[in-house]
Amino acid sequence: MATRGQTIFLILLFVALALVPLAGERYPLELAVQLMIFGLFAMSLNVLIGHVGSISFGHAAFFAIGGYACAYFQTRLGWPIFVSMPAAIGLTAVCALIIGYFCVRLTELYFAILTLAFSMLVWAVAFKWTEVTGGGDGFVGITAPDFMSNPVLFFWFTFAIVAVSVGLLWLLSNSTMGKTFIAIRENPTRADFLGVNVRRMRLIAFVIAGAFAGIAGALLSFYVRGMFPESAFWTQSGQVMIMVLLGGMHSFVGPILGAVVIYVLETFISQYTQYWPIVLGTILLLIVMFAPDGLIGMFRSIGRRMSMRGRRNA
Amino acid sequence: MKNWKFGIAGGVAVLGSMLAVSHAFAADPIKIGVVLPTSGGLASYGLTMIDGVKLAVQEINDAGGINGRQLEYVARDSQTNPNVASAAAKELISKEGVKAIIGAVSSGVTLAVSEVAKQEKVVLFAPAARAKSITGEKLHKYVFQGIKTTDDEARDLANILKDQGAKKVCMTGYDYAYTTDLFEAMKSELGNIPITGEFLVKLGTNDFSTLISQLQANECDAVLGALFSGGFVAFAKQAKPFGFFESKKVVWAASVASTEVTTQLKQDYPEGMWAGAFDFWYYDGSEAHKKFQDGIAKIEGTKETGMYALNGYRAMYFIAEAMKKAGSDDPDAVVAALEGLTIETPLGPVTMDAKTHRVDAAEFYGPVVTVAGSDVKRMSPINLVK
Amino acid sequence: MFTNPTFMAIQVLNSLSLAMNLFIIASALTLIFGVLRIVNFAHGAFYMIGAYVLYSVVGSFGETDLGFWTGVIAAGVVMAAVAYVVERFLLSRLYDKEHLLQLLFTFALVLIIKDAVKMIWGSLQYSVSYPPMMSGAVNLGITYYPTYLLFLCILGPLVAIGLWLGLEKTRWGRILRAARLDREMLGALGTDVTKVFSAVFVIGAAMAAIGGALAAPRVAVDPGMDALVIIDCFIIVIIGGIGSLWGSFVGALILGFLTVFGTLIFREWEIVLVYVMMIGVLLVRPWGLFGQPEAERH
């Protein structure tokens, strides 16, 4: 659930993002677009991990499906963007419904492994189905609307879609359904006892998470003008999971914060050393060991200590 | 609730970090982007190629730079992931201000970066990917391929197979664009020699026992292999106890005669098998080659250098010479200068075709055999095939 | 092709040798999985460490039989030492935490180990030869078959029987089986559960490394060698049933035969087939062919 502080953070974040084009330089625009795409991807995963407490290790499957579908509709079928993108998101949601229907029958470890298996299946199909996906080389060179060649317009396009998506996710997290999700996370047995259809609610969460991952994937396909099987590989699922964990999985804005930190660190550290993975591994290790609630959890506990000291001084 | 304070603090921090990264770039040296893998399974190729780039930059700067400006390369790890490589290319272009990029190794990543180059109107020089789609169906004004494509490789290999008197050929390789491209070209190059089997295995597999027995059971008398690097190493080791290399005429694609591969396999390298390579540290064909090898040896700290250094070196010289000729680093002028440009390389002159954007670089082919005084096998005799 | 008895015999042996090499690695994964309830993504990285250690030992001893077998043992010892430190100081603090944290912990290990391997051994590929005493082929009457692969075919069942005896006939084995079923009860009965966990993790890691060392002569030793083996091991463990020794034995056989004959019949679509198989088992019998459904699952 989004607290007041988090809501303010979100608003400020989007105001800050809206100011980026004013800098008049290219690179901040590029970075902001990448951050928004991966931030949305991480937030979509958090619907599963943070809200209903289902650990999916195959979320990249929907990221890839959204991207491939959008690329295919745009390029091979020549659909206009206002048809192709909703269609791609719809297709991703249908895939999430089918895959989710099977996955929500299992819980915990088995759920994690089944999602992993499905995502590897999606990867294998993307790798083999050359006629549609371009195979191992990927779907290269998608037909994008003209305005996307302009970095500033592409930025605003991404900004609008991500802002609306995050707004919808915010509404979800503050709705009755969002509260039901959290009840399931905290105690599925009790939720069941109180008359919640746990399996159906988890399926709904799965489809919502998949659809938003599909939006992120579609945006990425426009951004890099292609889609590649690597986007469905298990390491991609691992990366987005790290983002969620780093930011803080039980908070609304945590994932977007985690995505920003990981992405910015990766971009800059890998310019100085080829050993970025060991840095990421160490960060992850420290978070797991010492700050399992992520950055948001750290901020919260620092905040609590500060306000306690404030009270003592007063 | 003091939560809003942290909201503001966080927002300011994110905004700050975005502005901090947007510092302006210096205009003075000419920066060339390099997008190659420096981590993961292909890291050794990327790192060796970067050594070649580094040597070329040193030499060019020592000779006075380009039109009075110093040259500088900025390298980024592609992680052999097209998304990462695309983002890195965009960063190099928009933040470092590069006008030309050297990259990448695998065909998928190269195509992804090529798409960025096309959008951003920046030169991309692909130093090591053979896939013909790069300058075939995905050709655009700004992409150049600095290595022979699968079509050229197929012609060279078909000639070797014909020389060896192959009557029926079967082919094997990873299920990957490079292999399918190569095999398609082989079919037309082999002419009336029938192909009796094509065996593809999944990328990254290293258990070849099934494949080996399939090949042995096939009616073919000659085998064309296209598994690359680690795949070939595993195949050679697994096939040896079956007597595979004695049972058929075996010719291998994918440049597995390289020092990288021979050093690994040592005595396990199939004796007398024909294969190719881009370069050998022990080749003593010319003064220019010796000078190049001495330079690379100094950078790598060993005289037994890898073959990919030449690809990076040649790519950098092509771009530098084109910039000199164009008198600027403007991509459109550089493209015009690159088209039809001939440069001197350690293995003789190489020309970039104006139309196809492909090179006529020579490569080595020959049998790899035991030589006196070395536990690593070498190609002997060495044939430089244009 | 399928009517040629020599060809079929070789394919069966190929399936077996592949299966047995994978079994040695996967049985260790199922042990850790079953007792510690941890999805160990680092298992592939442990396998990789084993191969690299073997390479280094063979490099300093020369390519002799002694060098090779010393290397195999050294792989196990080195990995056991590393695993002990990791378990004692890091992993043991996570046992009462969420699955996600444990899973991400092993993911962090993958990233760190891969880069550490690159720092120590560089990014080049290496190769190790078969041990000289097993470099040839054996005449089986119907066909010649490489000695080393036959050795793997025999070693697999021996390891399985050894583990089975250890689990069934020793006090230690009883404790392990009890830990798999109910760790709280075991603790209440006075067994130091943390020591059990530590031992399982160390033994499991050492077995993965030995499996990697044994695989090294057949593959190229390089920084990417862990990526596929971990997925293979997951498939085996899932098919067989988490925590089930004979399950992973059968799972390895199924995967071995599926890989070999799947490649023959479905050619390169075999890549899709294994995941379909894995999903099928998870849906029909999530606890695997030989596992037991857990009471607490809802």
C-alpha cells in the first residue's frame, strides 16, 4: 500500500522526470527513458511479490511477450501504434492468464520454479520460432511511428504511458482489491477463511503483473527498435527481482527506486571496471543479509530513529 | 507522520543523480566507441579485440593523431546482451559524443547496435560478426562489416573440401544464425557434391556424444564442422576416443585453428585437421605483421597473442584512415570516405567495398599439426587466402 | 538409423553417461533443496569452480593420472572449504527468513563467484584432457566406447548406492531424513539442526564441484559453463521430486534419454521439449515422480 510519503515521492519523481527535457541534453533523456521502462517492469513484478506474496522467477516471460507482440504487430502486420500496443498488452494478459492459471495452483517454491520453467519455455520458443520472433538474432528493426525518432517526443510518449501505468497501479494498491492482496500475502489461510477466493485473486494479480510487464516490454521494443530472446532468459527475471528487493518489496515505490539505483550504478560502474557483476553481487548480498526491507526499509528505520531523537530533544 | 520529508529527500536525490550524470563532454579528442563483451563466455574475444584497438590508437596518436586531433577509445561491456549493448551504444553517442562505434561479437548483438547506428546516423564497424544479414537484409548506410561474411567463408571451405576429394558431405554446428547462414551458402558452393546430412545442436550444449555417433553413422565421407570455440574444444575431446577424426575427412569452419583454441586443446587437437584463423602470432610473412605482433605482445604481456587483436586493430585503422581522408569525424563524410577505402594492414592491403560494405580481408587456412619444440599444435603450411 | 543395433547401443550408452554425470551434480542439489529448502542457483557456479580447480591442479601436476584424480579430490576439498565459510557466516543467518531472500542470496553468490573465477583464472577458455588411463576406448563386442564415459556410467550408480546407504543405514542419514520432514521436531529432540544444515550444504557443494571436475574433460572450461547445467539440474530435481535421491537418479536418466533421443527425433526442437516436460511434471505431480506431497501445501 502506498503511504502518504510514498505518494509524495512518486509525485516529486514524476515532476523531476518532467523537468529532464529542460536540461536540453540528450543523455539524461535516454537514461530517464531506460529508467522508466525498467522501473515499470519492476513495479509490475511487485504486484506479485509485494502484494500477494508470490515469488515469480519467470516474470521476464511477459516482458518479452509484450515486446515481441508489439514488434510483430507494428512491423509484420503494419498496425498503427494505437492498435498494436493495446493488442500486444492484451495478448500478454491472455498469455499471463493461461500461464497463471497453471501457476497459481502451486505456492512458494513450486510456484517460483513453475514460473521459471514457463519463462524458459517462452525463451526457447522465442529462440526457435524464427519466422515470428527472428530466432536467436532477435526481432531487429521494428517499424516505429515517425515521432519516435525524436528523442524528446519519445521521452514524452514513455513518460505518459509509464505515468498512467503507475497511476493505475497506485489506484490498485489503494483499492479494496489491493487490500485483499495484502491480506493474502500476510496470511493466505486466514484470507481463505474470511471468504476470499485466494487462488482467483492470485490469478488476477498474476494477469495484472503480466500485463504491466508487457507494457514495459512493448516500450523497450520501441526504444531499442527490436526484441531479443535474452529478454526472456532467467537472468533477466533475476535482474528485475534484484531491483524489487533492493528498493523494498513491501512498499509501493520501492521497486522504482531499486530500478533507478541498479540501473544508474550499472551504467556508471561498468564504465570504470569490467567487474560490475561482482559489485552487483556484493550489493545484493549486503541487502539480503542486512537490509531485507530494501532501501525504503532503510529510509524508514533511519526516519524512525531521527523522529525519536527529535522527540527526546524537544 | 514525517514520511513526506523522505519523499522529498528521495525525489531530490533522484533528480540530483540524473543531473550529475549529464555533465558536458569535452570536444577536443576524437572519441571512438567500442561495444564488446568484457564479461561472460565471450569476454576473451572482446578483451583481445580491445587490445588491438588500443594498439592502433597508440600508433595513430604517436604519429600525430587525426588531422591534428588525438584519438581516444571509450569501451563498454555489451554483456553479449542486445538490450545492454543498445543502451551502451546510446550512452556512447549521447553522452560521450562518439561518431563511430566498433562492435560487437555475436550477430544478434551486432544487429541490435546496428539498429541504433541507423537511427542515430553514426558509423558502426562490425569487426568480428560474420552473419551476412548485417550487411545483407539489414544493410544501411552507416554499417560496415570488417570481416569476411559466411558467403566468403563458405567459398573458402568448399574449395578445401573439393581439394580433399570429398564425395559426400555432412555438416554440423550450433543452431544459430551463423551456422544456418554458412550452411545455406555451402549448399550452393559445393555444387554437385551432395550434402547427406545437416546436424544442428542447441546453442551452448557441450554434450556431443549423440552428434558424434550420428555423424559416424552417416554415409558422408567428409564432415564440415561449424561449432565454435568452446563447442569445438568439447567436440574434439569427445570425438577423439571414437576415432572420429580418422574415420572421415574433417574440415572445420569458425576459425578454430586460432591460437586461442590450439592452446587449449594442445595434444588433443585433431592432428592434420584443416581449419582457419584470422591471424597467428607465429606467422612471419612481413615486417608489418611482426611490428603489429610486437605491439600486441607488449600490451598483453605474452608473445602468444590471440587472433582477435587483429580485428580490433584493423577496425580502428579503417575508421581513423576514413576520418583522415574525410578531414572530419562527421559520420556522413566518414561513410563516404570508408566506401572503397583501401588500407594497409599487417596482412596486406584490405579494401572496403563501396557497395556491399564488406571487406576482402585475407584469412589463414591450412592443416593444424604437431611442430617440433612446441606442445601446442600450429598450422603448417600456412596459406593466406584472400 | 533406429534399426542399426550398433548405433542404438551407442545412443543408449551416450544417454547413460550424460545422465550419470548430471546425476552426480543434481543429487547434491536435491539434497540441499530437500533438507535446507533452498533453491540454490549457485549450484552451477560450484560446478564451475570444480572444473577450474581441476584445471589448475592438472596444470601444475602435468597431465598424469595422479594429477587428474588429485585435481578431482582437490575440487571437492576447495569447494567444501568455500562452502563452509559461506554457510557459517552468511547463509546460516537466513534460514528463518523468506524463501525469496535465500534464493536471492544464492543469486548473489552466482554473480560473485563468476567474477571471482574471472579474476583468478581470467576470461580465456581452458581445456583438460581425459586422464591417461581412460583416454582410450573399450571394445564392448558390439562397438567401441570411450573408457571415460563408461567410467561415468559405472560411477553414477555407485554414487547413488553410496548416498542411499549413507541416508538409510547411518545415524547421520536418519537425522537428515528427519530434518527433511520436520526440522522443528528434530531441534526439539536435541539435535543441533544448524550443524546438520551446515554439513549438507558443504557436502552438496563439494559434490557439485566434483561433478564439475569430472565433466571438465568433456567440455570447455570457461566463464559461461554454469548457465545451462543449473537449468538441467533443476529439471532433474523437479522431475524426480525435491529431496528424493532415487527421484533425481531417475530424473537424470529421463533427461539423459530425452536429450539424446529427443535430439534424434525432434532435432533442434528438443530445446522446447525439456521445458514442456518439466512443466508437465510440475502440474501433474508437483512433488515429482518420487517425492511425497507435503502436508503443509495449500
